[in-house]
Amino acid sequence: MNKRDFPKVHFYDQDFVDIYDKAWSWLQDFWQDPKTGAVAEDKIGSELFLFPQNDELIIDQFESIFASFFLVYSNRNFPANQNLDYLYSKQEESGAIRWKYNTKTGEPVISKENPEGVGIPLFAWVEFNLYHKSANKKRIKEVMPVMQKYMTWLEKTFKCENGLYTCPVAATTMTNSPREGAKFLVDFNSALAVNALYMSAMGDILNDKDLSFMYKRMYFSLKTRINSLMWNPDTGFYHDLDENGERLPVKTIAGFWPMIAEIPNEDKADQLVEHLTNPETFGTNHPFPTLSADDPHFDPDGNEFCGSVYPPFTFVVIKGLEKYQKWDLARESSIRHLYQILDALLLDGHTKGDLWEAYSPVKDGPAKSSTNPNFPKKRYIHYTGLSTIALMIENVIGLYISLPRKTVDWIIPNLEIMGIENLSLKRNLITILSNKSQRGWEIHMESEKLYYFTINILGEKKKTLPIPSGKCSMLIDKL
């Protein structure tokens, strides 16, 4: 085994392992020369992770941000930062980074629906995640000025007198969502709060107290306004506001974005979680629809953002659940989501399917639209890799890794035969596998260097141990 192979996952359901392996092999086809579109042999270089859009080679901010969350697990076969660096290189004097660029011309793609070309601002969240998977402090120092200029541009261009930010719905990618009249969007403002939260955290990493304080203040300002203006105690939900600051009745998946920003208190978070388990709102067969099931515009076929399940939005909800230690629901939802993706690979039991951009919330298979013949995009690995790789490692198997802290946390509701083999942590390959022997449940570990391992079997045991280099094992009953 060498570091250039992908990490192997072990799980009692072999179908989950197969789709994980398939996702890595399919990824190869989407690393393209940005000028010609030719599939690249060497992924480390000038090539970008692109999905052709209308025969154009478009780099998309939303795709690039979310793709990085699973590319970090490729054992450096695929660089998680390449698309991000391209976007940073396009920053304008004003600080603007647009949502899409034509890589052949290098020009931004601007539409009348989004005249400023603004995208969901999550660069700081991504960079914080990259730091914990690479321990590259130098990179944070390099990208921080770019992100500061970007945040300044957002503030100057989109901040309003009430302290909230306004942007078109198109900026959130939720193009046909029934959010008519929405001026202050809960997802855009929550994403800004997330960005400010992680900008502050990266200020701490750089030991820059002024930077940390500045963005912490911005975060708490947004948190206060989102809680006071967007929360509806009658619906137990966060809503968009119209131009008069009145809450709109529609409940979309955007209402869960405050959870990844740690905005709701425990009581509000519990009310949001109730919606995720309520089949009449967001607890549909396939978690989680982009529109509440009790909305008159909800479509069982999905019809884009009138109910379809999109992997990045499900990913956001699951990461929000983690913030509130809802580990069981996060794992259960990830497993249900992956089973639905697996069902869509074999559409009617024998017809070969694929990975899709979006799925039906209540039926098996991909979502459908009567008005958009190009929906959903097929083999949309930029989205589904979040599910088949990132959620598989982090929520189904339950591993959380931080290189700077030299820690691996394994959070599981109960012991099962599962684990990961040969995951590269910088210059360290680790293996963690659980199985049942005659002596009871045993965890086998192998590592090239010392790290700290925390096993958290929910409601039963939690223990942190230093794991030496070489092979070792532990009996759970002895902990």
C-alpha cells in the first residue's frame, strides 16, 4: 500500500463500500484542462475539477467549495484546493470573487438573475476544514488577505441598514424555489455568519487577536439579528424576510443553515430537529427535501428546488446536526440518504442508473422536472461525492480527524464491523478497524506515527488514548 492509493472503507453493507470505491474511480473523468477540456492524466497541476455546463468549461464556486469536503480524503490523489486557488486568483480590486467563471476565457459568468455574480460565502469554512486535514498553517496565512478583501466587498455591496445582507435567490443556487418577495435570505446570512465564525477561528490559529475579535464581533452581530428577525416561534423555524423585514411563510431547507453557524440555542435547535423527523415537513422518505412537504408548491418528483434532495444541502443539515451533538440522527439520515442513492443506481431493479444531481424526496430514483430537460445532471460527482465519500467516512463510519491536534475521534452509536484502512494523514498512514473476536469487540489500529484516538460509543463509553506507531489493538470491554 502506498499513499497514492485511496483509503479503503470497511462496512457491513458491501453496497456502501462499492459505491464509495466507484465514486473515486468516476472522479478521474472530471479533472480537465481548463482551456481545452481534455481529461488530464496528472491531477496535480493546472487541471481543474470541472463539470461541463452547456458545453462550456465553467468553474462554479458552489461546486468547488462543497467538492473540497470529500477531496480531502483522496490521499492527495486529487488536490482539494486547486479550484479554490483558481477562484482566489480571479479576485478583483474591489475584493469581489464571482460565482462562476468560463475557464476558456477566464471571464466571470454574470446573469440578469444575479447581476453581481455573488455566491454563497463559505470560503473560510472550507479553509478551516482543509487546515484540519492538512495542518498547513502557511496556507491560512496566504489566503487570509484574499478572504478579508472578499468579506469587505460583501459588506460594502450587500449589507443593509438592519444589519442583514441582501442578495438575489439565484446566488444561493435555489433558482426555482418559491421564495418570491424574499430580500433577506436566511441561508445567505447564515453562510456569512459561518464565514465570520471561521475567519475568527483562523485569526486564533495565526495568533492575531485583532483579526479574531473583528470577525467574532461580526458573527455575534449576525447571530443576534438572525435570531431576533428570522426566527418564527409559531412555526419553530427560520424564515426569509421581505423588503419590509416581514417573515415570509415558506419553509425551505435554507431554514436549517443557522445550525452550521451555531445560531440557534438548544431549544430552537430541538424545534428544528423536530421538522427533520416530521414527514409532513422535512422528514420525507429521502432526507432532506429542499421545500417543506406541507407547502403547496411541494412536488413529489422534486421539480428542482420544489422538493428535490440535493446532496450539498443534505450535507449542510447533517453537519448542523453534529454541532448540536445529534449524532444518532446525523448517522441515521446519512444511511437513509445513501440507500436512496444506491436505489437510483438500479432504477427499477434491473435498469442501470447513475449518480444524480438531485433525487426525489418521496420516490425511488432521481428527481424530475417538467420544465427543465437538463435536470437532473447525470453522474454529478461534484455533489454526490459529498454523500458517497465524506458522509460515508464522517457519519456512517464516524471518523473525525484533526492533523494539527493529532487527533482522531471515532463517534459511533454502537459497535459494528467497520473502519478505514490506509488513510493518509499528511505523512502518516492510519488504519482503524473494529471486529468481534472470541474475546469480545476489538479495535485494531496501525499507524506510522503517534496520534491521539478518542472512541465515543454513544451513551456507553468515551476514552482518549495515545496510539503509538506500529500495530496495536484494544478490547472495548476493558476500557
